[in-house]
Amino acid sequence: MCTHVPLCPSADAPDRDAARSVRQAHAQGWSRLCNGVLLFEDTGELLPGGEVIAPQRTGTAGLGAAG
């Protein structure tokens, strides 16, 4: 899929979310990467084959107030 030079990581690569964003829907909270991955702002991912990658939050920065 990717036509960038150098090529972006494939959807099955460990660094797949380093691919370039080709479409964003900020109001809906997702971006489509050139390798076909849907990347959600909560860090979850949906791979082209339908596999779901759960959010991988590493801290609390940027999160709203906790209840």
C-alpha cells in the first residue's frame, strides 16, 4: 500500500503505528495509516485483517480527571 520513501512499516510490524497518517477523523478519535491500520486516540488499533489491539496506555498524561 505504502508509496512513501522510505516505506512505512507494514501492518504486521511491531512499529506499525509509525506509518504515516493518510486520513484523520479528529472528532471521532481515529486516524487511518497508510499501512491500513486504524489508530484510535486511546492507543487502540484495528488491523486490516480485523484484529483488535487493545489500548496500550503507559501513563496518565493527557487523561481527564479521574473519578
